[in-house]
Amino acid sequence: MGSLVLVTGATGFIGRHLCQRLRSRGMRIRAMLRSMPEGHGGAEPASCWDEAVQCCLGEEPVPAAAMAGIETVFHLAGIAHSFEPAKNLEQVYWAVNLEATGELLEKARAAGVRRFVYFSSVRAMADPGERCVDESWEYLPTDIYGLSKRRAEERVLAAGAAGAMHVCILRPPLVYGPGVKGNLQRMLRAHAAGRFPPLPETGNRRSLVHVDDLAQAAIMAAENEAARGKIYIVTDGRYYSTREMYMAMCEAFGRRIPRWTLPVWALRGLGLAGDALVTVSGRRFPVDSESVARLLGSACYRSEKIQRELGYRPEKDFAGALPEMVAACRDLARNA
């Protein structure tokens, strides 16, 4: 790779870990930020990145200066989900996940950028149900987030086919590691407070990936010519039931595993109650039918392709990563 790379979404959970991995390899990093941090004059401390450019993707044009001298773009920025309902959320998905990606590709092409790695999601594919699928599962998703990511993937592949730019797409499942955000962070906080219910064993299978393994996969996707024009699912190579994850969290927090479990029917009842609260208050409840379905259902994906073609070898697993995740969760609670 070249000496200067552009990372969008650099302040996010995955972005920060990727920047750390790139810096350890001697890369200079330009971060694209929604807003400039105060007191840094456009640059963060050397431990994060070397320079920064401000751009709120989906709301303002990408400045041409963002691509000056760049050889590789790692595009992570996007809208994943909103915990609060929003009337214009669909419009935001299309603007940020699709149109902004297209604009970045055009600016990269015009500037002579050689490589473009796009962080997509397994949700760019249709829900596989109880199947365990690989990249050949080509059915379209039905939700707006998944569709926006899938259409963005098509833009990326088209840009690669139309010119000399090396493009590659990564589809991670749920990403874990110290400093994790989103639903997994909420699970950790609930465990820390002793408020997470003892989940039953449903036999579901869920794929995950450690943030460090995902960062390594991204670098391999940029460096390896075999990755040109390819889509790769990236996992840690293991399958977890939600019950297994719950028990691992209990152990990491030093808690005894309860002898009783909350019945499936009770969990679904809580989900329905959460749905009702949305209707009444207009605010989303932390537990609703959608979140319960994710807890009880499967999301199983195979990543043999990237292992076979790029030599990717995941080094982390969920249980092994939990001590650092718990420590980060406790630090966050102390500093809140």
C-alpha cells in the first residue's frame, strides 16, 4: 500500500482499531471526520491519525483535497441504525450509505486513488434464517439498511470494473472487541448492572468477528491482488448460540450462572410490550420484537473464501476477548 491512506469513519469503534493497525505498519493516515475536534487544528494525536479533513457525508460535498496524495481509501463511514425512530431515516440511509459512497468513488477515481476497500455488512444479503451461508447467497435484503448497503456494493464493483482501481468489499457480521458500541455494548452494560435476564438455549447459531481480525482482513484486502473486485464475508470462524454468549459474559463479570432461564414466551412478551411503548411514546424501548428476534434467531455465515484466497486467519474469539471488553465497559461507567 501507499504511505498515505484515507479512513472514513475513523472515530468509530472499527475505525479507531483500523487506524491503530495501519499506524503499526508505518502508514500515514488522513481521517475523514464529521466535525473537527477542538484544539487539534485538524489533526488528532499521533496515536490516532496524522491529519484530518472535515466532511459530513451525505450532507455536503466531499472536498477534492480529501483525496490529494491518497493511494488507498478505507470507507467505513455509514448509517447502521437509529435507536430513535426518525421520519427521514430512509432518506438518510440512501444519502449516506449509497450516494456518499458513489461520490467518494468518483473523487477517488479522479484523484488516481489505486485502492478502495468498502466496509459493508452481512445484512447486504437477505436474512438466511437457519441456514449458514457464504458469499453465494445472493438474495436481496428486504430492509432499507441492507438495501442501501447492497446498492453501495454495486457502485463499488462497477467503479472497479470501469477503471484501474482495485476495489474490495468486506461483509462483517456483529463485530466485538474492547470499546464495542451498539447492541453488544448495551448487553455488557446490562450484565454489569445485573439486569440482563438469563437467556434460554435455543440452539441458534450466530457469527461474530473481533475488530482486530476485521482490521487485518481489510489490510489484506487492500494489499492482495487476488482481492480485486471481490466480496468477502469476514468472521472469527466460530458459531455461538446466544446462551453461550450469555454464559461467557457471566463468567467474565464474575457472576454465577443462574439455574433458571427466562422462557422464550416471556422474552417475546417483553418484545411486544416494547413495541407498544413505541406506539404510545414514540420512543424506542431497549427491548422490542426486533431485538428479541435477534437474540433468539440465527445469523450464521461462512468465511472460508477469504481464508482460502487471501490467507486470512482469525486469531480472536468471543470468550477470549471478553476480559478486555468488560474492563473497557467498567472504565466507561466510571468515567460517565
